[in-house]
Amino acid sequence: MNNKIKNIFIAFLAVSALANPGKAQTKTAAFKLPAYEKFSLPNGLTVYLMEQHEVPTISVSAIVPAGAIYDGAKSGLASLTAAALQHGTKSYSKEKIEAELDFIGARLNTYASKESAGLSSKFASKDQDKVFPILKEVLADPVFNAAEFEKERKRMLSDLDRAKESPRSVIGSYWDKFMYGDHVYGNAVSGSPATVGKFNVDDLKSFYKANYSPAGSSIAVVGDFETKAMKARLTSLFGNWSKSASLQKSLAAQAVSPAKSKRVLLVNKEDARETTFLIGGQGIRRDNPDFVALEVINTAFGGRFTSWLNDELRVNSGLTYGAGSSFSPLKNAGTFYISTFTASKTTEPAIDMALKVLTKLHEKGIDEETLKSAKNYVKGQFPPDYETSGQLAGLLTQMFWYGFDESFINNFESNVDGLTVAKAREIADKYYPKDNLQFVLIGKAEEIKKIAEKYGPVTVKEIKADGF
């Protein structure tokens, strides 16, 4: 979620990139997901193969159930473990991995998110004999070098210290903790100095052993290859990846209780000259049948530069440089939030304006002209999201993780076109929060606490305090 929120703020500063009505209005043929093959290895690894011969490259995406929800009391452990996968394997030192990949211009990234960990890579198809053995060992045979671990841990601590200087970088973590409480979805991917500072290399080895396994994981390969040969290659490479000794528990399956009253979290940053805030409530799961319809509605409400929120808070009032809204869906829960920032002295009018726009959505709904514009925009933006081999590989592992199939892609435009004004009104009323709104504000408490109290009971935290 943190990256989504940061991207919203950054995107609304890039006016010229977003204000492109020509692209939104372009009539395109219905986009269909290219053919692919799906199979599973005996150890439980699910594999997707999609041939794309236009460009002589191969992209790989892998997803593993090893995200921050499995951190327990050791917040940040999933993130550090994912980074350390590249610190050496049984056959390749960190230096050798970097040298081999750099020489051929190949890219490799490992990461952890709220629910999962992953790997992505892109390289020339002619270099697949060199790259695939490295990728296999990074995923299945890391050694967690102690010296490299210590360097990474110090970098992580330094990043944590710097992050709180920028409210837009950390407000997502405060939001998740405020919304999800003790549920594992409240775990901060980044961890905190107090937790990360105590890690040792054995913690990473234990986390890896407990959570990295072919069962429940998937790898997708898209690009310039022959399916039969690639199937044999991956079966040979990953077939001996051993399962974990015990089955992993679904920690996120516990229900998330919605807030029963309005609440405000005020994070005090003494040197702040502006207030950064999120307003929202419970959202949707990724498998929600109204996911596409909400994409369209939210485009009009707060998902593009010409949205209602940005028009009112930036264009018409000048209260901010940008405002937006987003649904942040996960496997088992999700949230919705309005996001923006404003000068400390305009905190109250900015919040009130955001609430006024939300009230407008509930009271008036979206008119035919606005809905038509949002539909055209969404359809225009949709195919470019799945043009490259890397995007398609990522889509396939997302399909695996969230349990949707190609009908999401193939029926996307018809689902968009089928949304009526009446249906949009019904969906907006159902999913956009109205009562018991939740507020997270980061700013100078001395200046804005009285304002915050207008919106509900206030809990104050210090941004310099450990964690979220």
C-alpha cells in the first residue's frame, strides 16, 4: 500500500503525463489475454508459460507466500529475507550473481509485500542458459551470507530513519496499522528500528525455511521461447525444490472487523508545515465481483487528474497540488482512502472539501456524461498495462495469487461498457464509506489537534516513536 499512496501523490504532480484526453478517448479493439499454458510440478509449484516472439527477451515473475503477514513479532523480517536472497547461493556468490547478470544486461529484483514475496527478472532470450540456473538458486538455494546480511540490515535501518522525514512515505503504514490493528494486515512491510535492529542472520534462515516453499508458490515465464523446451527446463530446475516440512497456516484468513465509530489518528511531526492525510474506511477484497466497476467509478471520483477530488481540491480551490482516492484490495480484506496534503493553515478546509466530494458521490451519484468519460479513460489505459512481457508475467502470478482467471482480462471492456448510471450509484453506495469514517493525519499537532477533534476522538502518536 505504501507504494500506491506515494504513487498517487507523485502522479498528481505529473500533470502533463495524466492530462492526456486523446489517449483516453482512443477507440481500440477489445484486448484479449494471449494464450498460455499452466501446469504444476509434483512439489506443488504452479508454472505459467506464455510465448511472445515479437521481442527476443524473456521475463520471469515468481510469487511466494512469504510476505509481512508472516513476520510475527519480528516486523520487517520478510522484507530483509527477500532482499538477502541475492546475497549468494550454494553455487553463486553475491559478486558472481551481480557480475554474471551485469555482463549480459539482465535484471533481477527480489522483494516482499504485505502478503507475499516475489522475484522478477528480464533478460535476452539467448542468455537463458546463464540466467535460469541463477534464478533457481536465488529462490531455492540461498545461503544468507552473514557479512552481506549485516550490510543490508544497516541499509534498512538507515532507510527507516529517513522515511519518517517524508510523511507521504510512511502514512500508508500508519493507515494500515490504524485500520487493521492486531490483524496481520497491520504489519508494516518495512519493520521498525526496534525490530530490525535485533535481527541476526539466523532469523532470516528460519523465516526462509518456514515460508519459502514450492507449494503455494508460482512462477510465470513470458517471452521468446518454445513452450515444450521451457517446460522441460523448469521441470528440471525447480522439480527438486523441496517442500516445507509443515503446511503454512493462512494467517490472513481471520476476519477484519470494520470500525464501529469515527476515529482520528494524529501523528505529530513537530517541524511539519503541511498536513498529509488519508480519509476512508473498509474496502474490498481483490476477488470482489464489482472490482472492475469500482475501477470506473473511482476513476471519476479520484483516480485521474480530472477527477472530482482533484478538481475541487487542486484546480478549483488551490488547497493542494493533488488529491486522489484508491481501493487497496488484498486477498481477504481491503481499505478505501482519499489521499492528499495541504498547508497546515488549510487543513480544515481541505478535509471538509474532501468530505464534501464524498457526500456528493453518495447523494448525486455519477451522471451519464461523467460515467462515459470514465469508461473511455479506463478502457484507454487498460491495454497498455499489459503490453510488455514483464507486465504479462506479473499478471499471471497475480492471477495465481488472487485466484482470478483470464476472464478478468477478456471480459474487461464488456464489463466496463455494461456499467450503467443506476448500477454505478448502487455500487458507490455499497462500497464507498459514509459513516464511521477513519482519519489519519500527519502534521504539527500543536496547530491541528483542535481541527482533528472535529472529525472524531483523536489518538496522538509521535512520528519519532518507533514503529507505527
